Amino acid sequence: MNEPESLAFTGSNEVRVGRRKFIYFSGCDYFRLAREPAVARAAVLSLRENGLNVAASRRTTGNHPIYAQLERAVAEFFGAETAVVVPDGYFAPLAAMQAAAGECAEVFMDELAHGALVDAARMCDCPVKRFRHRDVASLAGLMARGGKAARPIILTDGMFSHDGSVAPLREYLKILPPQGWLLVDDAHGAGVLGATGKGTLEHEGVNRRRIIQCVTLSKAFGAYGGAVLAPAAWRERIWEQSRVFAGTTPLPPPLAGAAVAALKILRREPGRRERLRENTAQVRNGLRAGGWDIAETPGPIVRLPAMNEADVRELKARLLAAGIYPPFLKYGSAAGNGFFRFVISSEHTREQLARVVDVLGRFKSRSSIPRRRAAPLRAGRRG
């Protein structure tokens, strides 16, 4: 294993590596709330009032009032009936699927689903089948044998982190049997997508009936922890059946306090989402004008086409020379041999965005990468 080099944040959009500072287009702190003073003050206040750790499961003596406060805030933000807070966003689908044991008889999962969903699928103790990425026909073909009496559960990311595309939830619901459920791991869509930041469900225009939405508080909200948004009956089953929920020490109270503050900020400052959309459009439009094949996706993620090793090395060198940390990833089921993924923030300056567009444009003008314009992604299309 090659352990990544250490990065130290020196500002909202910069990191330090050794003695050099670089503009940062990685990570998923989309609104830079992890470095927001109001969020930090809320964490310090909660630390003073509630201590660092409750040191017990919520099922025993660790059910501090701040968790109920955070669950009310999360449910209100997303317009859900109830919320259950868990210590980490990765745990949210695991807890939900432990609650699904006995309720569902078959699991259908997107082939590029996040590792949290892969692990969560094992919690249901029933057959698991993979359908082609975002492909409604592939899913329908696998589900056809079950009939209307089937009790399946579909597992998918909401917004996929490798390219910012979204799952076609509306189409999935059309083929879901009446007793089936759809579990959406909306770690990247929560706070970002939709008119009010409610995530992929709001973006797709679907209601919450038969949908379990799992979110993280460590990305758009800049804090930590995760939550399962579900009907009251699912909340009760999580409390009763989930070992992940029952057997872990809950979120430290300072982080719970920080998350409450972050939720308030994103509710009262919709301009952050508008800036995020504008910044993403600036980068995409600039790269397309320079000949890059950039897909149109709802998320603030710009993925470059695959490159050979020589082009990867050269682009990394050009980015470093321009003071930009190279966002090259080899992570997740969609990574292959690695790819450049630029994550845009609402707080990136126009100058920082223009710099990355300029560097990539100059590189594109001399590279052999095809200059084909990408068509918009549509539901059911691979990608």
C-alpha cells in the first residue's frame, strides 16, 4: 500500500504539502463548513456544556439530549418523518439494512454502489443481485421474476461521487413492487442537490414513500456523523435490531452541536448552493471551450476522461507547477486505473477556478485526448 502524503489545510481552499501551498480541488466539503467559524463556535460551546464523549451506547446511558436535538434538526431540514443519528455516515446504510432484516427478501444493488452499500447488503441475510450502473432496464429485468408480491429492496447511491451523476429514482420507483423499498445512500447529494438542499430525492422530484434516505454530516454539512431518514416504524426497528446502532458509542456531543449549526446555516443561506452551481458551470464551460469532453451531471464534480500514464504524469506536473494540488484518484469501484476528479466548492474564487481551467486548457491543446463533446447523462444510460 502507498499511503497518501499528509495534507494540512491552511485556508478554505488551500492545503500545505511540505513547504508549499496549493489550491485544493479535492475532498467533499462542498460549502467549506468544516472551516466555518460559526460551526466551530458551536462545537466549542457544546464541548463546554456536554463534554467530549458520553462513553456509552444510546441503548444504555448514552442517550444525551443533544442527539434528539440533532435528529429533530436533520428531520426538519430534509422534511422526513424521523431521523436516527449514527456515529459515521458509513454506518447509516448498515444500520438501516440491519433494520430491514425480515422485511425484505431480495437485494438489488447498483454495480458501482459505494462500499458502504456493499457491506450493508450483507446485513439483510438474503440474495444480492447487481444491476448495471444507473440502468433501469437492467434492474427491471432482474426484478421481473419476483412479481408484485415480491419484497425487494433496491440499494443505490443518490449522487455518485466519481462523476456527480444521479440515480434515476423516479424510474426505479415505477418498477418497484408495492411491498418493496428503495434505500438511497445520499452522502454526496444531501445538502447539495435540490432547490433547498434536500438531496437526490428533491432533485428527482419523488416523495419519501417507500424510500429510506441515508446521509452523512461530514461532507456538505462540514461536521461529522450520519443519519437514517425513515418512517417511524423503521426508526423503531433500528433501535431494536441494529447492532451498529446499539453497539457503538454515539457521535461526540461537540460534533453533534456543530452539525446542528451547519444545518441552520444551509437553511438560511441558499446563496451557497447558487454559488456552487455557478462555480461548477464556470469550470465545465471553460473546459468544454478548450475542447474537453466533460459530462453534464447535477453534482459539483468534474471528471476528466481516462488518460495514459504519460499524460497523467504530465498533467500532474503542470498542476503542481501552477500551484494546484493534483486531484488524481484510485478509489472506489468506478476508479479503474485512476482518474482526475475536480471537486468544486461554493467558496472557490473566480481566480482559482480560472487558473485550473487555464492549466487544463493548455494541457489539452497539446495532448492526444479526444476533443469530443459529451452528451448529457440521462436516466438508464451507462455512466
